[in-house]
Amino acid sequence: MNDETQPHGLSRRKMLAGISAVGVASAGAGLGTSAFFSDTESFDDNTLTAGTLDLKLDYKSTYLGGPGRLDDVVAMGYPDAEDLGDGRYLLDQAPSPADMQAWEDLVQGDEFDFCSPEADEYLVNGDGIPVFTLEDVKPGDSGEVTISLHICDNPAYLQLFGALTENLENGQTESELDAEGEDSDGLGELADAIEVCVWYDEDCDNVYEPTGTGQQNELEVALVSDVSGSMGGSALSSLKTAATTFVDNLSSPDEAAAISFNSSAATDQELTTDYQLVKDAINAYTAGGGTSIAAGIIEGEDELLNGTNATPGASKVMILLSDGNSDASDAISAANDAKNVGIRIFTVALGSANTSLLQSLASSPDDAFVAPDPADLDTVYAEIAQIVLEGEQKILSGTMAEVFGQLSEGLLLDGNRQEEGVQPYPGATTQCIGFEWELPFEVGNEVQSDSVAFDIGVNAEQSRHNDSPFAEADN
């Protein structure tokens, strides 16, 4: 989707050239001599070059198709497929991250220049590819692709589009005939049976997180706060205000816990829906001692997983604040342990904190926040609350037939969901879009042997001087 760079000549070039040299001649008055005075000003080598608009894609796709099927998945055209456990398989990803790095961290990081020409061989840049080519799909199976969009030049509107290209009966088994009668039109029922969800995947992790942390309804939050000696005065006062305001945003069945740490850590209030108890514990904090971030993380993890009121399967969140430094290796080890058991860690680096360390402890770059001054804590905690409580925004959901019926007309994506109306995306922006399909367990025999095929893609159109993007689409 490149607009080739083109030089444009000026329609008034000759006129400009004619006035680009200015000469003045004069005779000296009453001096008995004459002289010529000259001065030259010029504007040379004028060119206008059209800007560019380049949209590049990369992706990660997975398939939940039951345990022990890696060989089957490879045989379906995925030579690099990996068994992720619990019957889930990584089909493919582009680009492929280096060892020990998650794909979602790569696409949101700075070390890989997605917009460089050299990156094109690793990305989807104008060439359509199939993401799902799956056979023998059974009730209960599902698949997901996260598309990472990179706007490399000018600000642009993005439009998601798609179409069902095939919806076939492929004959009828005896069970199908019993379930639906004899087919008369050759159209299958699979597109009406498969459920689809499309969402803004803010952390690019292949999981729709309506509560910001997972698909579960209940949320459990551990507010892990630094109360070392350097937190005295306005820092501790501002923390109390920001953290208790965060708690005020919760509602049952969501639970919160108050954890404090300095040289060691303590659970000041275990997980509870009695939010006043949590606020009382936070308001009782006093500053003193050293800083052990690892101790705070370990204490928070233990409460979220093993606390009296901890709920298996609930969404687990830790909000970690510190204004100092700590043993990096111990902190990173503790954070990795917490993240590996499904806890999402937000970090807040206050004032002179070791910002790079706290960023490395967060679950993703977008989950790391910086508060240069204590007065900024209110804003930071409010932003985290918005992410945690509102979660990721759904774009479309319904049957595959319904979703692609809407996508066939084109759907504008919103570049800033915090503002009214549909906003364009700034240049040099990355946005992940999640697309998940599921064939429900309870589907009947009428879908046996049916098949569907579909296209899905993204258009980009410059936003400057453009009040009606994709005017031909009915949005």
C-alpha cells in the first residue's frame, strides 16, 4: 500500500524564475559620476515531493484443536507449528522473534524497525497470505490471529474489511441428512455456526481481555506499594490518594489487597470486596527502611494465588509502585515467576526510581508507567484503572456470516478510543487487532463436511485534508 514518491513540478516555475533575480540600477545625483548598484537574491532548486503512506502487517496465529495433533497441524501446511500445550498450537508468526522473546514484546518494542525496507521480507506488505488452512475442525475448536498494523509514514485512517468467499455444503453425510434434510442450494451451515470476535488487542497477546486481564469476570488486584524511607512526605501522601481512588473504582465481585514493602514485605489487607478495609490499610502507611522490590512482588503473588479469598481462574493484576532502586536480578526473577503464572504486572516508576528496571518488570511495554512527580500519580493510577476495569474494546462479534456481512462494507478503526468520534492513527503507530473464531461444542451434525473460506485485510488512507475517509464505504 505504497504511494510511490513522485516529484511534482511547480505550475508557476517560469514565473518564479523570472522574479528570482532582482537588480537595481541608479545614477548618483549631483556627484558628477554615475555608478551601478546591484544585489541578487534567489530561490534555487525548488522541488516538491509527494509524501508516502505505507501500511505493513505482521501477525501471530494459534489454533486450539485438541492435544496430540502437532503432526496433523504440520501436515496442514504449517511446517514451523509448535505445540503450546493444552491442545493449542502456534501456527505461524511474522516476524519470528529471537529466542526467549515473546512476539507481543517484539511488535511493541523498539529494537526491530518494522518500517525499514529490510523488514519487508519478514512482514506482510501487499501480498495476501492464508492464515488458517485447517481441516477436520471439530466442535469446541477455535483459532485466533493477532494482526499487528504499522503505519510507517503519514497519519492515516484505517479500515478493516473482509468477505466470505466460500460457504459450501460439500455433500451430506447420513448424520447431516438426518439433522437438516436434503440440501437444495449447496450452501453450508458452518458460517452460521462459527462464532467470531474482533477486538482492539492493546497488548498484542492473542487474548481478548474485556477486564484488561483475561476473559474471566472476577478481577483480583494487589496494590503493591513502596513504603521505604525515600517515600516520605508528598510521595507517600500522593500514593495514598491515588491508590485509594483506584480502589473506589472497583465493584463486587472484584477484590483488592494492600501489600507494602521496604526492606521486607507485608500483606496489610488480604483480598476483599470490603474496599474500605483496603483504603484504611493504605492510609495507615508510614515510610521507613530500604527497598526490596522482589519482596513486594513475591508477597503480592502469594496473596493473589494463595490468599484466603483468592479465586482460581480469576483475572490477577499487580500494580507495583516504587521510587527507588533494588536488586535487579532478584526483582526480575520474582516478576517472571509472577507473570508465568498468569499475573499481569503494571509498574509505576516514581521520581528518581530505576525506570528501566521497572519497565522490565511490567508484563508489556504498555503496562509500564512513569510518574516524574508525586502529583502525577493520580493520572497514572486513573489510566491503569481505565485499562484494568474497561479492558480491551470489542469491534465486532457474532456469527461468521454476520461479522463478514458487516466487514464486506468496510469498518473504520478508531485511532484514539478515548476521544469522541472515529480518530485517525498518528504516523509511526502500531495497533494490534485480534480476530478469533470458535465452533461451539453444542453445534449439531448439520455442519459435517461443510467448509468456509474468507478474506480479511486492512486499508489505509491519509487523514490530512480528508474529512470523509473511504467515502465509497458505507460505515
